Amino acid sequence: MLRRRLMKFLLPGVALFTLLIDRISKWAVMTNLRLGESWNPVAALEPYVSFTYVTNTGAAFGLFPNYGTLFMVIAVVVVVIILLYYRHLPSEQWLVQTSLGLQLGGALGNLVDRFLYGHVIDFIDFKVWPVFNLADSAVVVGAVMLAYYLLRDHGDREIRE
């Protein structure tokens, strides 16, 4: 019984934690780096990964840079849908709740940037991939987790039928 009650806080807890670490990481980047500046705490990794402060008006990973307003609207719609759908989630679906919490926290993190600055703060630079942030990562990981759940659940239904 206690576990069921606690599970109701999983989605909002994951979303809040995701939003919090996203905001803290972006604050640290904006406070310690100039726009366009890179920093690497481990010199040996510099050819592969570093922190590079850039801004992005487009979608995750710098895609579609001229559609910032559209992505703001999409983020608001995603947030509203998740909040409305959350009430109907069975408490035992921890994978769905975690995935939606990651997506909600990530969407809110980038939405806050768009409202405050008109662009998103990005800083994780793998050199062979567009620079991104923790919110982008949370949205992608959450979407992959949800896809896994849906494919697994659908596959189980087909076997049973």
C-alpha cells in the first residue's frame, strides 16, 4: 500500500529532479564560461568531449534553428498532455512514469530557457555530434524508454493472442 502511494510521486519526482539538475548545469555553464568558450576538466578527453557554451534557437541537437516559437508551443503541448495523462497512469507502471518524468523535466528545462532567454543553453560537446544539454538527453532517454515499454507491451499482447 505504501509503495503504491510512493509510486504516485515517481513521475513528478523524476521530472523535478531532471529540471533541477538541468537548471543547475546551465547556470554553472553560463556563470563560468563565455559564449563559445570550451572547457575540459580532463585534458586527455579533450579530443572527444568537452563543455562548450553555445545557444540554440531550434530543436534538440541544433535541428531546425529558425523554429524556436514552434518548439515552445510544442513543449507546452507536451507538458500539458503529460500532466493530463499522468492522472490515469496505473501506479505499477514505473517504467512509463520514469520515462514521462524524464520527458516532462527535459521539456520544462528547455522551455524555461526559451522563456527566459529566447534560446536554449547547450554545453555537452562530443565533437562528432551537435552540442546538447541534460534536458535534451532526458527527453531522448525518456522517449527511448517509452518506446521500449510500448514495443515490449505490444509484443507480449501479440504472443498472448
